[in-house]
Amino acid sequence: MTFDKKKIINEIRDYIMIGIGMVSYCIGWNIFLLPNSIATGGVPGIASVLFWGTGIPVQFSYFAINAVLLLFALKILGFKFCIKTIYAVFVLTAMTTIVQKSTAGLQLLHDQPFMASIIGAIFCGSGIGLGFSFHGSTGGTDIIAAIVNKYRDISLGRVVMICDIIIISSSYLVFHDWEKVIYGYVVLLITSFCIDQVVQQMHRSVQFFIISDRYKEIAARIAVFPHRGATVIEAHGFYTGREVKMLFIMAKRRESSVIFSIINEIDPKAFVTQTNVIGVYGEGFDKFKVRNSHPSRSHQITPEQQVVLDN
């Protein structure tokens, strides 16, 4: 039985980064939001409301609700996604228990709830974003967002925001204080923004146009590492009248520095342009998000329409 070393390294990286993301979320939730009675979204928000209303420890209700949701998500999102989500739920549950015991009685920014909302939301949003970027999540409404994003190219942060409005609004039933609800909305908006920024940053791609007499060497090196293909385009210099070869390369943004180093090492005089792109789909990048559905009766071509098309 052979193991792909690269896949194993990527899996280990995913679990490490998901763990870091859950630590970030735990800090935001348990140090800045929960002690200041500021609601957040998702299952942590439900757990917070239950804690304030009944005294049930948040880690217990958070784990129980996620266990039920994951049973439904297993079939839709796949075993691999759910395993990493289960891992994330366990890490967040364990970290919450540890942080609450080690910070008992600590209430940072108790007289500055707005600042606590902002800082807590940044930690939470960044944590969720890291989880999504490495194929995991904190569970709850994140699972719903992942299901929607699987079939539709809709912002993860937007889906989470829509799902969480009702949860945050329900905190009014406990506190009877609209000011707390407003702070919850602030957390929701900033969290959603941070999710989108982190996810987009992790998946952002760039394109290169490289003009060099040593284009073959450059393309060969880039094909080895960072393992990106190159397309050779026949070009003509209008001013010089020379026929030149131009490389077209798509790469992840984090690979830009490596590509620039290769170009500088082989041909420091090469002419290079780099451009950010909104989305890249295909082998080595993101997958197409296309809804597979059968055409409705109104979209079927009738025999009469076929005759017109044939003519």
C-alpha cells in the first residue's frame, strides 16, 4: 500500500490550521463575547443563550447540538469534511473547557462592550475563515453555509449572516435589552466580513505574463515547483518588430514570491506582469459550482423549434 507524501503533508497541515482556527474562535467567544453577555451566531450563539437563560455550560450544549447536525451533514458534505468538522468541534469544546477554567472571573473590556464586540468578532471570524479554508468548520450554521456553497457560488459569510440573525435576535428573550442585541449584530457583521476576507485571501490566485528569451528554462523550473503549468503564446513586439514568446501562468497568490525568485534567478531582465484574478476554476484550483438539475418542461426544445434551429 503506497502513501502519497504530498497528500499526507496537506492533511496534517489542514488539521493544524483548523486547530489554530478553533483556538482563535475560542479566544473571541470565551474571553471577549461570553463574559460581556454579547451574543454571537451559530451553535455557539444558541449555547450562549441557553447558558444565560438556564446556566447550562456552553461546551455541553454546543457539543450536543453539533452532534445532531453532523449526523445530517455526513451524507451531503461527505465523510472527509465531517471528520474535520468533528475534529474542530472536539478542539473547540476542549479549548472552551480549558479557557473557562483558566480565566474564571476574568472579564476584559467589561465597561467597553462595543470594543469587546469588535475584538471578539475578529477572533471568531478569523477562526471560522481558517476552518473553511482548510476544509473544516466549527459546525452549526457553518455546516449549512458549506452545503449552500457546495452547490452555489454564494459568499460563505453572507450565508452565515442570514442564518444567524434569528439566533442573535433571540438573545432579547433572555436579557430584554435591545442594546445587547445590537452588539450581537455588530459581531455578526464583522464576523461575516472576516470570514470572507480570510477565505478569499487563502484562495486568491494571480496570473503572470512573462516575456523572456529563456522562457523554456523558466517554464521548466515552475513546472517542478510550485508545480504550475505554463502556456506559450506567440507574440510580436510592435516597436522592435521582434517575434517573442510569452508565458501565461496561473498560480496561487502565496506562490508568487517563488515564481518571482525563479524568474530573477534565470533571467533578471525578463518583462513580467502580475494580476490578481477573481476566480480560477479547473485542475489545481477551485471546482466549478454548477447546479445539476434536469431541464424543466419549459426549457425543452420542441420539434417545431428544432426545425427552426436546423434551418
